[in-house]
Amino acid sequence: MPFVGMHMSTELLRRESGAKEVPGGDVEEQMETIEEQANRQPPRSDMVLVFPYKTRSMVRWGEAQLEEEARALPPPTDKERHQMETWQAKRTSVLHALSDSGLILFCYYSRDRDEIFVRLAADDSHIRTVAEMKRYKLELKPQYFGAFAEYRSDYPGRRELHYADRCIVSHIYKMHIEAPSGSEELYPQTNAIFRTADRIRLIDHIVQSMDHNCAGVDIGQIMHDGELLHYFPLHENWKLTQMDQDWVRCFVTGSGIDKVRDYFGERIALYFLFMSHLNKWLLIPASVGVLLTIVELFFHTPDNFSAIFLCVGMGFWTIFFVHFWRRKAAVHALKWGTLGMGNQLEPTRPEFRGTSSRINPVTGRRDRYYPWSDRIWNVMLSVSVLTVALIVLIFAVMVFMALRHVFSSKISRVWFQILNAIAVECLNTVFTWVAKKLTDHENHRAYSEYQNYFLAKTVIFKFVNCYISLYYIAFFKDQRMLFNMGMRCVNGDCMGDLGSQLAVFILIRLTLQNFIELGLPWLKQYIRDYREQRSFNTSFMGPSPLTVMPDLSAAERQSKKEDYDVYEDMDEVLILYGYTTLFVVACPWVPLVALVSSILECFLDQKKLILLFRRPYPHAAASNEPWDTAFDIFGVIAMITNTACIVFSSNAFQGIGHAHKALMFLFIEHSIIFGRLIVGFFFPAVPQSVKRMQMRQAVIVHRHLNLGGDEDDHETRANAMMTTQTPAPFIHDADDEEDDDGYGS
């Protein structure tokens, strides 16, 4: 393929900077050097940068101008030439900085020669130096309780002290064997203490940090300026194949969650760990729900004697679900070394627009700045839009309910319920787009801040949009006036009417959402591939049927994929959780459908991660916050809603006055909350065993990383305390110090 080139970093830098090759000295020495470099196996590339090279593939530019001229490509316009020269200058400076930082660069053109791919790698010694400088924490061996300690290299000691200060600690770090089955490398390598996720984080630190031996490249700024297209880690296909084959253990039951954590990082691993926790906890309400559905068939309504038991049981379930999830997350956070992790410095979002620049008080480097005094007006605009949207939404739902009442004799209520469910899903999609635009307009610097504001808008709107119809049917429809029309539940049974609408809601959502979730990424990828092939045929060979498009490189194939965001999946699960718990007394079989949907969601999510998305950056995390708080709030609201349904809307307390119903409601609700407090006292969110193990790990780390080691650890003490023989103390005949007359005599 003459239009695809591959160069080492020094060659590309020399060509772009216009420098001439300096003639070497002795020919034999040059040949030996070349042979030595050829025999040396380069380290694996972990990160990729994609720079723009040409404004479009159908333009003549760069070192292949003669070849492109032969294909009758036109020369660039003045504007295009200026743009490409600007890209070249910035690209050259970035590559110089990366090369000077000690990274190994593999640069090559894309297939269409409109982009330059730069694969980044670092040798073992460089990784170790940066890890020690950064005080990067690594996992210790199991005999050290699996603690995490900052990396330190072995210190041989000083000769003048007879090596009494030597410190040998390399043996305490856990070795990770990362090789496919059947490989010849199924034994620890010299750099086996670093997982691929560790190498990705350390290389990213080298790229972006201003520390010694680092490049100090502001990735967010150059992506914001359009001088860098993509920056992402590379996939490892054999690991993806292993997780895909073992998807039930890795993504559904959670027994193989360590593989997910080692590959995708703690943040994504915690999401799938949460899904496994949800799957296990749904087994009991799903089983009970099936039995209660059989009881409902005999009574022809969910409003029977079993409803109150289901209400109390699901009340405790929703209250305890998140609490015990936090305990489970704490156990795994300790195991993964993220428990108690403080706030981390986040990179600036590429979409962040700074109105001015300032010296960052944390990093000390100049970066973009947007004052809060300007952002507050954007936030107020978002609040105003959200308020107006909620008012219009409530009015629209009331009009829809009135139309359903007017046409109830002509059109079946099932069609209205289906139309209502479809309208809810469409409004969710529309407002998600509106909320994203509003949050973009607020111009937040960090990803976490952006997601918190985005989450607040979408959760409030979707809660009202998804559940307001159900609340109206449960508490306000029967024997009420709406637009001067008397409203009645179907057959006078509001619980049955509520259950049928809830069933339509959840079935329509699962059908549409799963189809869109898997079909939309496939459609986008198909359109991109079609445009890529069409551009290639037009640019290089013409529309000849004999044209064979060469394969893309692995990095270029991955660059065509989408970025994965766990926010969208957590948002789907939260809405499903609300449908499952808020009105479960009206539809007892919903937990079974939710269990099947949750397992299907795990399957679809892992397929998206493995096949349709780029490898995400392995972010460290100790919990799923702020989602844990959102699920906890939904659980409390579900407990209150189900209790209110039983007390005020069912026939269980039909002969009791409103005052007594209110007292009964408060009694049930306070009893469940009191049960939560008792359980929280005896089973805290962070288990006592986790706290004790955390303290033991701190002692172990201090003991073995600061000379000496344990008395029973003969290996550490032999390595760390190996010194010359200490002479015996000399005993004098008398005390040489002068006596203090008048004191103590």
C-alpha cells in the first residue's frame, strides 16, 4: 500500500521539522546499532493519539505530493494550507515533548492519509521511575493481606555505612500474569507488577503531567482547539475474548468481576458489580411476585389480602437494598485499593470554554477559566427551562387523561396506555437532549461536575414524566373532577387500573430501549463504514468493482468507534428500578420482568463494551456515587408510595376514617425506617471487618516498606536488614560525667 506509511518518532519529527539527516561515523558501528535495535522487541503500545493531517483526503499535501498529483488530487486552498500548517506546527511540538519525556512513539498515516496515528509505549525502567515519583500504589502479595502500597525501587544502601541502610522491597509486590492461554509467557515477567490498567494510567500521567520526565501536554486544550482528534487506550483482543466467553461470571453474577476491574477500571467494574447485586436481590421478590400473581388470578385484582404483606416486604427490601450494596462496594473497594480514596484532580473537559486564563491553584499551570459569576446565569436558565417543562408536562398529562375519559367508549384503554408509554419514552429522549444542551451551556470544567448537574436535570424530569400517570391513577383519579368531568377507575378498581398501566409502561420501555440500545450503535457503525468505503473508492481507485479496500490498522478501527459512558446505562437501570419498586403492590410480577431485563441489560452492555466502543480510560472509584444516593432516594420514595397505596387506595382499610388511615400510614412508614436504623447500627455501611483489615493493611505497609519487616518474615528481614556485624558495647570502669552537687544527694 504506497499510500500508508509507518515511521518511528524520530523519522517523522525530522521530516516535519525539515531537518536533514546527519551522516554517521563508522559504517560497521551504524550496522551494529541498527541490528541491535531490530533484534530488540519494543514494548506494547498502550495509548493512541490521533492527529489531523489533512483537511480532507481529496487534497494534495505532504511528502506524498507526487503520488497524490498522479491521482489528480487538487492542491489545497490558502485556508486549507494555513490550517494544515497550523496542525503540523502543533503536532511537531507535541511529538517533541512526548519524545523528550522518554516515551516510545510509533507514528504512521491512516489508510486515507488524512490522519496521523501515534501509538505510545514506555519501557519498564521508565514506568518504574514514574511510578516511584508519582507514589503510585500497587497491590502486594496475599501474605501481606492484599494491601496496596506506593511503589518503591530497591535501595542497595551506602557503602560508607556498610550498606546498613539497604532496603529491598521488590519481592512484596504481587505479580500479574497477563498472557493468553497457551502462550509461552505464562510466567511473571520483569514488569509483571504493573497491570495494563496501571501502565495506561502511568503513561497518561507522563503525557499530561508537568512533573520531571513528563511531557506536560494539555490534552483537553488541544482537543478543544481541534488539533487532536482522539486520545484513548488500545484494546487487548485476547482479554476481550476471555470476558466475552465468560460473560455470565464477569458481568451477571459478579464472581469474575476482577477481570472487568483489571481491564476497564474500578468505575465500570462497580457498575457491573451493582448489576450483579441487583440480580441476586431480585430473586426473592421475583419468586414471591410469581406466587402473588397466582393469588391475584383467583381474586381477579391485586387488591387482596396479600397486598399488605407485599407492601411491608418490599418496603424493607427497598430500604435495605442500597444499604447492603454499600457494604458490598466497601468490601471490593478495600480489595481494589480504592477505599477512602479522596478527591482526585480531574482533567479539563475538551468541551470546556474558558473566557479567560489563570494560574491553576492546584497544578500551578496556566489553564482556561470560567468564573462562577457567569455560570450562575446559565444555571438559572436551566432551572427555568426545567420548571416550565415540568409545568407543561403535568398539564399535558392531565389533558391526556381527560381525552382517555372522553373516548373511553370508542377506543380501548389499552391503546391509550400504549400511546402514553410511547409518549413517555419520546419525551425522555427529547428532554435528555435538551438537558445535555443546557448542561453544555453551563460550561463545567470537570467531568464529575458536569455529570452531577446533568443527572439532577434528567432524574427530576424523568421521575415526573415516567411516574406522574401512575401517581394520578393511584391517588387522584377515582371519584375526582378533572376539567369538570367526573373520573372513575376501570371497574372501580384503581389497583387493577394502575397495574395494567404499569405493565404497559415496563413492557414498552424494555422493548424500545433494548432495541435502540443495541441497534443504534450498530447503525452508526454501519453508516461510518459505508462512508469510509465510499470515500476510499472516490479518493484512490475510483468506483471500480475490482477495488479492494485494504484493512484498517487496529488503532484506526478503534478510533472509528464511540466513547463509552456508564452514565447512560446507570440512567436506564434507575428508571427500571423505579418501575419495579414504586407500585409493585399493583403488579407483583414486575420484579420477575425486572430480573430478566437486568440480565439482558448486562448482556447488551458487555456486548457494547467489547464490540462497539473504544476502550474506556480505567478510572479509579470507590463507589457509584452520585447514583447510590439516587437509588437510595428512589427506595425511600418507593416505600412511602407502596405504603400510601395500601392505606389510602386499596380496600384493606376501607372502613377506617382518614385520620386513622393517616396514623396507620405513619406507623407502617416509621416502623420500616426504624428497622433501617436498627440494621444500620448492627450492620454499618462500612463493615467492621473492612475497617479492621484496612488498619491491619496500614500496619503491614508501614512495617514492610520502612525497613525491617515482620519478625516472621525472614525473607524481608534478610533482604532489608543485611548489615555488617555490630560490635559489642564497651563497659567503662566508672561514670565519666560530673556529679551534680546538691541534687539527689
